[in-house]
Amino acid sequence: MLDVKNKIIPLLQNIEKITPDDFTFMEVCGTHTMSIARYGLRSLLPKRMRIISGPGCPVCVSSSKDIRTAIQIAKLPNTIVATFGDMLRVPCEGESLQEHKNVKVIYSPMESLVMAEKNRDKEVVLLGVGFETTSPLTAVVIKEAEKRGLNNFFVLCMHKLIPQAMELIMQSKNINLNGFLLPGHVSAITGSRYFDFISKFDFCGVVTGFEPVNIVSSISMLVTNHVNSKYGVFNNYEPVVNDAGNLTAQGLVKDVYEPCDSDWRGIGKIKASGLKIKRAYSRFDATNKFNIKMEKVDDPKGCRCGDILKGNALPTECMHYGRSCTPSNPIGPCMVSTEGTCAAFYKYVED
Amino acid sequence: MCLAIPLKVLNVLNDNILLVESGGININVSCALISDVKKGDYVLVHAGFAIQKMTESEAKETLSVISGE
């Protein structure tokens, strides 16, 4: 602990010294949202520095339409829906996946393959949720299903790509952003060059890990670079992240998916921001297998998850937060997900 | 969901499965996304997959923070 203090104090002193008025940055990773809240970093940083949580929680940005599709599949008699635990309690029109006995929680997508092999009479559907760190894992599982000749395994692909959402935010005039903390494990897969596009908007970004010293040191780098007008991507997570990333993972993603337009909760459709299973693997695509007619699903009245995800509002500015919307009784996904902005605030931020 | 953690490789079982030690418990993890992994290496594990190799000192630094030392 003393070691952490010794490292963090000089960083905080530097930040206090050089941060200009109204300095605002955004993180776009649910685990950063949680780490910043958990370590109480906001209280250590200058008041004139604003940290905004962006759309970095994949559960929170899953569209209501996608959640409803998953619920409809779970209601079918012969299905098993395999999902990460975070998705279970996301409310959608008064119900959630949790209430359906066909839904099973998995830690690894590979478990869904084992389920398909052990339950040949069932149709196993993996909910493919997550950003660039997780989509390669689903790709591995699809390739393995092909290798094993499975005909009862499917993926409802809801994977998304973070750069397009970041571009939308950078182009928006609503928030006066100065930079980004860039997601460490996404970058481990994609390489830090993946985020080079931010320099065309005169933004700084620092690839960051998840420990408090590393996060504070990244913030120090962010402010320093901004003040010196040094734009572009800086890598502060070198043990794990390099320029090029994991080429095996990237190759698998190119093999299995193609980009598609995707619906982000509270934001709407973002062009080329999602992944779709390619035709060559279409027999594993749940949207081909289950022909479920979808109409638009409205988000709950007064729920400000959308504004919160875009960084336009804090959880405390939502009328439901802490009153009708709590972790034990969530109204929107930002409160349900362990990485959701509202959940992080509720758990760690003092009123 | 997304927090990947560094774990030590105890054994490589076959082409695609490693056995890693996680706080005293041994778990199987896929190494489909990395190559040339040996017993004693450290790997970053995300949702049951090794996504990157790390050195022992890098892994230990992360782990000491996670365990709250």
C-alpha cells in the first residue's frame, strides 16, 4: 500500500499543477468505469478535471431490440441460451433473461460449445456480447463448432466496435472533450495503432491498464500531452499492449465477421460499428435460424442510460437513479451491469 | 466481465488447452489466440481464453494490486 502511495502522490501533484480549467476526458471501457470508481480516483483528482464515462460497457449499449430477441429465443421450448452473467438482469419491457429457465450463465464462451455437445436435442444459442476483446473468443468458438460439425449451436452476434462510437462523440459538439483513456485489453487484441484515428480530431489518448497507479499515471500523461498539444495515441500499458496487437485474434475476426451497422442503446444506429457473422458461417448465425419478427422496443420512460452512455449526463441527473432504479431493482442496463456507470456510482461514489 | 487477469501456466495439455493456476485453483484455459506457451509462462486470461503473454514481474505487479497488498 505504501508503495502505491509513493508512486501515486507525485503523479497527483503533477496533475494538480498542470491541469487547465475545465479539462475533460472520457473513458470508454466498463472496467475503467469500475476501477476509477472503486479506487475513489475522482476524489483524488482536481475538481476542475471532469471524467466522463462513455459507452464502454457492452451490456449497457446492447439495444433493447437485441435483448428482446434473446428473450424470445429463451422462450422457445428447445433452446438453451448461454450468456455472460451481466446480461441476465437487463430489463426489457418488464422482463429479463433471468426469469427463463432455458438461460444458463457461462464464464467462457467455450462452455456453450460443451453444452451443445452434451445436449444434442437442444438448440444452444450463445449471446455474443462484448467489444474487440471478446469478439475473437466468439470467433474461436464458431470455428470450433464448424470443426466439430455441430448443427445445434448458434450465436446471436451483438458484438460492437468502439472506434465508431468514439468518432461520433468526438464529432459531437455537446461535450467539450480533451482526450480519452483508451481500453487496455481491447488494445491488447487490436494493437494501440487501432486508435490512431483520434489524432485527426486533435485528441490525445492513453492506452491504460486497470490498476490505480497506472490509471493515474495515464491521466498525468493525458494532461501533459494535451497541454503541450501532442495529439494521438500513447501507450501506457506496455507489458500487455503493443502497436500491432494479437494478429491471431485479428485474423480470426476477419475470417468470421464483417462490419455492419449496429444499434447502440440510447445512441441509435451507428454505421459500421458492429460485427455480423459472414455468409460462410451463416449456419451458426442465430438470426438465420430463428426468424423472430422485431418491432422497435421503447426504452423505459425517464431512463437516461442513453445520455449517460454518451457522457451527456451523470447518473445523479437521472430521475430514477437511487430512487426507483437501484442495483436490486434496476430500470436500465447502466445499473444492471457490474461495469455500468450507474452501478459504479451507486456502489462507490458518495452523494 | 471484461477484467482479464494474469495467471501462471502449470502445464500445456494439448494444442489448445493450458492449465493455469488461479489462487490455488487449477483451471483450463484455451490458448487458441496465443502461441509458443510453455509451463511457467504467465498469460493474461479473459473469459477462459489466454489473450497475451506476460513476464512474471509484470504479472506479479498486477496481481499484488488485485489482492490489495
